[in-house]
Amino acid sequence: MESFDMLISILGSTIRLSIPLILAALAGLYSERAGVFDIGLEGKMLAAAFAAACVAYLTGSAWLGLLSGIAVSLVFSLIHGFASITNRGNQIVSGVALNFVAAGLTVVLGQAWFGQGGRTPQVSGDGRFSPIILPGADMMRDVPFIGPLYSNVISGNNMLTYIAFLAVPISWWVLYRTRFGLRLRAVGENPGAVDTAGISVTFLRYRAVLMAGLLCGIAGTYLAIAQSAAFIKDMSAGKGFIALAALIFAKWKPVPVMFACLLFGFLDALANFMQGKEIPLIGEVPVQLFQALPYILTCILLAGFIGSANPPKAGGVAYSKER
């Protein structure tokens, strides 16, 4: 029974650690399906986390914090779109620049406003997204196997957790069952054909980039006032890049993206649990090994051992009618 309790604890931690990855990977999915590579997921999450923590602390409202996080992330997305879509600049350079701006600006503003070394004051009460207890969770807690799974893994998460999982089927439906999704995928494969059909490539790509900003805003808010209770310097901790790895691993498809993020979250949770523990016949395994596994799996995929992972054909290429 102790092993089962341990498994439940790891699964609960997996869910919590996977949420920002799922949201950021879906953000990258919309953007890259439209042919715009978005290396700036990390920066958008970081900026959104800072904005959400500041507003939530000042107003005492988690929802206003969420709106501010989304707004800042959308501004970053518009900057990325202006640089890489309107001016046809290098998409990789634009994304990396946003990451640097977010990493530096959040620390400078945090220190100037709060004087706590780049972090914000603790948020409490209504300033945070509190866990939601689903119906019957307390009653089912003592039911063998199913009870702990429902009470400790499915129930007891905050609103943004359920929004993240709900975003997966919605994204699938948008991409594969709507006219907008068809055009979005087409513009990532052959923007010239879309333009010939009289559809604005620029407008479609801006909409995709704004969708990415919306999801990154939710992801950053989750980091600051749902998973944590304040903004901390560099609190995104490379999650934007891990989300990109999950996106490649899942071959740019919404449902596989979710499972890839859950796998990476599980490895992260396992790494936290295995700290200082020894495995029989092996000894103590370095935590860094578990942390490196997501990247190792992605490299194996890119090497072609698990099938090819081909990005949208027009990905990373600026489109111009004159071409």
C-alpha cells in the first residue's frame, strides 16, 4: 500500500508539473502550424508570470492577475508578429530577443518596484487560484485504488489545470474540424496557395501568434499564482524549451502533445522523488539523468528512430507576395 501511495503522490505531482508544458506546447502548436516558429514561448511565460503576480498582489484578485498575464503575453506575441510577419524578420532571432527582454525586464522591474531581488511579494487568499474539490472526492477517499486516484490526482487541482486539459480537445477540434484550422494548417504548408485563394496569410499568421500569446499567458499565470504564490527570478526554468521539445516529440498534434507533456512531467516528478534515494544493484542515480531524459527522447525522435518528425513545410519562412 505504501508503494501505491507513492505512485499517487508522483501522479499528482506529474499533473501539476505538466500544466505549463501543455499550455506552452499548444501555444507553439498554433504558431508553428501557421508557419511561424516561436522560440519566445519561454519569454512570454516569464513576462506573463511577472505581470500576473504583480496585479494579483496589488488587487488581491487571481482573475485580474490572469487577465494581465494574458495581456502582457499578447503584447509580446504582437511584437514577435510585427518583427517576423510584417517585417519578415528572422523568426528565431525575434523569439530569442523576446526571451532576453523578458528575463532582464522582469528582474529589473521587480527590484525597482518591490526591492526583493527581482521577486514579488507573496500572494495569498483570493489572489491565488485555489484547489477545487470535485463532487464526491471526500466520500470516495477511502475506496481502494479508485478513491485516492480521484481524490488526490483528478480532484484538488486549480481552475487553470482543468482549463489546460480542456484546451487539448478544443485545439484538436479547432485545427481539424473548423475552416480556420484548415486554413491555418494550409498556411503552414503552402502559404502561396492560400494567398492565391484570396485568404490573407498575414492575418492568419497573426491570429495564430495571438492564440499562442493567449495560451502562454495562462501558462505564466499558472506558474506565478496557481503553482506558486509569487514571481521568482527565471521561474519558467526552461519550460518553454521543454514544451518545444514536447511539440517536436508529438509531431505537432494536439493529443500527442498532451501525452508528451505528461511524460516529461512524470520524468520531472520522478526526478524530484528520486533525489537522495538508491536503486538496488545500481545505487544512487543522479537526478540530472531524469531531467535529461526528455531531451534524450527528443533527440532519438529527431534521429528517426521513432519515425520522422517533419515540421510544417513553410515553418520559419517569411512569406511575401513578391516571392
